[in-house]
Amino acid sequence: MTAAAFDRLLYTDCRAGQGRGAGGGFQVQAQSVNVDSAQAKMAIGWLLYDAPNAWIMQRRPIAEFPLGFAHAAAAGYGTAQSRYVGTEATGARQGNHLADCLLTRDMDLYGPTRPAQLWGSPLWRAEAWDSRECPQLEEPPPPGPLTVDAVADWVRASPERATVLTRMVSLLEDPTGPRVVITAAAVDTAMHWIAAATLLLPIRAALNVSFKVFCANPLQASHRVVAVMKELNPQLVPGRDDSVFVLDAEEGVSDPAEISERARFWVARLTEPGDPYDVVDAVELAEQLGAGAGPPLAALITAWALTNPGSQLDDPGTLFRWLAHADPKQQQEHGPAVVQRILTAGPTADMLRWIDRAGALGRIGIDRPGVRARLLTAEIGEVRAGLAPPGELLGRVPADTEARRDADSELSSAIVLGSDAQDDLLLRLSRRHLIEPQLGPLRDRLLAFAIGWVDHPARGYRPDGWALREEILDLTYDELHERLNRAGLAQVMPALRALWRHFAHRPGDPGDPLYCQIKAAAMRTMPSQQRPGRLSVLIQQARQTGEPGAALAQLQRALVEWQCLGAAEALLLLRELPESARLAPEAVRISIAEIDRLAGRPTALVLDALDMLDRRRLLPADKRYAYLRTEDRAVLGFIQATTTAQFHSDTSLSGAWMEELGRVDPAVTAARLGALLRACLDLPTPGLGAGVLGVLPDQLPWLFIDRWNRELGGARPVRAAVEGVCWHEEARLPGNLKSRIAAALNRHGSNLGPAEQEEWFYAVRSELRPEDVKAWSRLAGYEAATRHRGFRGRKDPG
């Protein structure tokens, strides 16, 4: 015996010893070995023949009694065909019947066959078995006359049957719905209705629909569907308003019922010309596709589209909704076929975008080059309708030369035929698809596009997303340049104010007036503290051109035009422009105003500006300016004198210069402290700063030491430290200043790592005067270093 086979059970009236009971009477006559008690109880309770007592009393011939048929889902599944056989086993009285039952707990044994289709099958027995144990049915049960073709032909033969069938299927879809009562004059008519309805249910649901034909007590039966003999139940007609749904099998009429979309869909498919087996297969597939896959109708239409590839698909959106909601396994299994149906039905661009992305992620196997080509066409259509393409760049797909050429041609044609607004979008679309069209065929159109952009600069184009971006910007720049030369700045300025940012980071000719305008526009948007640095770079670029004077004039004009010439920029122009270059009147005016504002506490930049204005003979006659120039010349004269050999060899001369420095206005000296410190550090012989500290008045020595302290962490830490040690050892220097110097040296050394500190110590010592070495060892913590870093015993490098 095998588990992959139906078990059998036969029930009838038996003589003593003929059946499996203790004595005679109605009992299980025979059963296969795997039938358990629960299955036997299900067979006896659900599947036996209901003999029409009225006919027995009338002693009608046995041949007139109809066959019985029943199905149950309780202890597994059971299906039985039964019959009236006349007298009981003892021959004493009428009323004997026989039921041959198939029993299983494995629904797969039914295959695609619905239980109702087994009515009239040759498998059913009409008499008892020879023994009390019968064999299993190991072959798939053969259907009877109710084949799929036969049932479909029957439904199609009468238009009213479709309406009633739709109601019946709608009810049976709900396991908790009302009982269906079929009144019929013949068994085969009732069985046609049950077979048709269950063929439109998935096999899982169909097997759970219990039914019985014929039933003696329809209103008390446990079955979901019961059929009664019309002759014996004249009161059961549609319209009784009972709690049951009544269907007249022969007339094709029934009680009303709410129609489901699912039932309407499948009944319509069954009544259409075509292979009804496709409908049954699609019903089953829809059951699989419907699990967690969006709207139920989407699963139905998708299943039908897959099962019947030649069917018409008016709206691919339904298939797409199923595909987009399907789980990964379903997408892998059915996605390629669904995509193919969608592609043949005219998908939207949104659908194609989703499919392209799913293919890129490996969720669905598709023809990626083919889908990408379709997507390009669809998105070109969206652009023509005024829709912007998505900003996302698509990944590359493997495509042959012909496919790439076709894509280039399609986009180029669209650009040539497009309006300016469309071409902005098409160029972005081209970049999105990683297509770089050939410039040659497009040059005239893109030149017209660039001219239109200059004419209408307020258009919201997005060049950062364009293909051929640099080429189009070149054409636009050339157009701006030509207009600037032809019509002047006033004519070009409206376009420049809108478009400059697209050219701000591009290299160009510093002598080009348009380049200067663009750079000035960009500088205006910078934070004020960054502008001088940027202007200094622009000045250096202009000075390196073939005609620096003209280039610097254009730069100044642009700065004035864009109103980004502030005090810092004007002073910078004074300092960095060569004397041969003409200063813009606006730069002179702003510089003088700034000098006037800061005359009481001048900066080095202000003093430099005074010097440059004086050299250019642009300095107004003002006693304050003359006074500052005199005081500044004294400081600069001192710095210049320190570079001469006489200054260092003639103590009377150097002393006179020191006295002169000490008499300078402290405000001017404070502005030049940086230059004084550089003069000290630039000298090969250390110690000048000690003398400077000795003559500086008020708080200037402290400010001078603070500047020197910053140099310890600068580019010349060794030279700064050497100078500081010499200052510290100057006997005439006040102790509080010496303490500040020592603290600065100690702080700098402590911030270095051990190896760096050692290297710094010896580098400084090697440049010191011999008399200052001991002091440096003390200031740098040399004695502590020898104790803790292994310096003891090291050979003195000095």
C-alpha cells in the first residue's frame, strides 16, 4: 500500500459476516487498510445516499432512482458516488443503497480535477467487494463526462447560465456564505452547476466546498451545496426569501446575490470563445499570484495574461500593479513573462522606469537593452508633453554599437526638432541615459539654443544636468562675448546677471572683459573676508597677461560694475597694482575714505596705501596724511638701515637710528611691528630685537613679543627661538619681558614630541652665540632632558 493513493470505503446493507460490522445491516462493507476511524465517520456522515422514501413507497423501478454524488472536507477529503440498489441484503424489504467512497488527506491526489468532475467516472462500483478489505486507487481518478470542455460548452449554450453561475461562484468564494440549494429534475443538471462553479474556484477552495446530490433534508444538511429533486420539493423555488440561495437548475434562474469582481471576471472568460482549460489554469495561477500582491483583480488579469499570451490586454497598468506589489519570489518566477506582456501593451514611462530599475537590481530577468531603449522613447515623449525627466542617472547596460547609435540618433532628432524649453529637458535626459550625442549634427541647433538662452536668461535651465554641457557653455560664452564687443556692457548685463554662475569656475583669459565680469560677479557672492584673497589672485593673473594694464583696467571696471569694491579691496589694489597701472577713480575714492577713517590708528595696509597714493601723486593735501607719511618713513628708514653693513659696524649710527625709532608715533610703530620683526629675523646675526624692545614705548614691547611668539609656531621656529634667547639675555631688558619670553619658549617646547623637542633644542643651540648656550640649556630644560631622555654622556655637538 502506498500513501500516494486514494483509500476506498464501500458502504451498503450486508448479511452477517459480509461486512466489517459485528452482524448484518447497513455498515462499512469494505475499506482499504489506511482508512482511519475519522475518515470512516466522515464517509458515513457526509457521503451516503439519501433514498427518496416517496419513490420507495411507490415501488418505482430501481432504474428510475437517480445516482447520488457527494463530497466532504472534514477528516481530509472524501468523494463518493452512490446509488439505490433495491432490496436489502436479506431480500426482506426495499431501501438498500450503496456508496463507493474515495478518501484521502492529501489534496494533491485530486490534481486539477474538481470532485464534481468525478461524477459518472468509470471508477465507481455498483456492487459490494468480494472481501472486507479493498485495494487503494493508485492511479489518478479518471473524470466522468463533466470534462472542462463539456462544462464550458454547457455554460455557453445558454446565456442566462452565466448570470446565475456568477452569483453562485460569488457566494462560494466566501466560506461563511449561505448554503446553495439547487432544485433539479436530474442529477446531471445539478452536477453541471456544481462542476462549473468549482472549476472557477482554485482547487484548494473547490475541495473545501462540500456538496450532496440529491439531499433529502436540504435545510438541515451540513453541506455547503445541496441539490434536491424538484419533483419532491416543489416549495423550493427562487424568490422564497429564505436564508439559503435557491437555484433552479433547468430554468437557469436563481435568487439574487451580490456579485464579486473575481466571479464576474472568470465567468466572462469561461463564456468567451477559446480553450476553457486556459481559464482553469489561470484560476489556479491567480490563486498563487494573489498572495500579498496588491488588488485581487490585478492577480486575476495577470494570471489570465500569462496563461493566455494571445489574449488582448487593453491596460498594462493592472499587470504592472501586480508586478510592483509581488514578493521577490513571484517577481523572479513570473516577472519576465509579465514584463513581456506589459511591453507589448504600450507601458507608460513610469512602468518602464520601474522595470528598468528592477532589472538593474537583478529582481527580474529582462532584456535590459531593449527595456532601456523603450524607456528612452517614453521619456522623450514625456519631455514633448512638458514633463521634466528624473534627475537620477541610469546605470550602464550592455548594448551593441547599433543600439547605441540608434539611441544617439533618436535623441539627436528630438533635440533638432525640439523647442528651447524641450531641449533643456532633452539634454538632461541625454545625460540621464549616459548618451553623449555627436556635436556636429547638433551644432546649429545648439547655437540657436544658446542664443535663445542669452535672449531669455530667466528661463529655468539646469546646465549641470546637460549632456554636451561644456560645448553649449562655450557657444553661450561666445555669444555673450560677441554681444559685449558689439553692443557694450549695458546690453549684456541683464544676461550676465542671470548666467554668470554657469561660467564662474571655468578657466579663461584674464585679459578678456567678459572673463573679468564673470569673476567679479562670483567675487560678489563670496564672504567679505574671502574677497581680498580672491582679488589678489585675479590681480596676479592680470599682471601675467600680454597687456597687464588693459587687463587690470578691465578687472577694476568689473569690480565697480558688480559693486564688490570695498575698502579692503580698494586698499589691496593700491598695494598690489604696479605703479604703471592706472587706478580706477572709485578705488582711489574708497581708499582715501578708508585712510581717513583709520588715520588715528592706521594699519600696515593703510600706511602702504598712503605710500602708493603718494607715489602716484593721488594723495590729497592733508596735514594728517603728511604726518603719517613722515612717521612711516622713519620706521621704514630704520628697517632699511638694518640691512646695511654700516648699521652693524657703526654703533653711533645704529644708536641714532634706535633713538629715532623710539620717537616715532606709537600708532605708526604698532602698524609696522610685523615689518620690524621680519627685519630682526631676516638678519643673519641675532639680537637686533633686543635693541628694538629697549626703545619701544608704552605697550609696544608686549605686542612685539606676542608677534614673535606666533613665529615660534611659524615657518622659522629655530630662527625665532634664537632671537628670543638673545633678547632674554639682554641685561637692559626688564625682568617682566624676560619672563614672557621664557614662558613662550617653554610652552612651545612642551608642545613638541620628545624627538621633535630634542631636534629643536640642538638646532637652536647650533645657531646661538657661545655666551648664550648655557642660558638656552636652562630655558629649554636641557638639564631635565639629560636626566629623562638619555642625554647624559651625549657628545656636545657645539
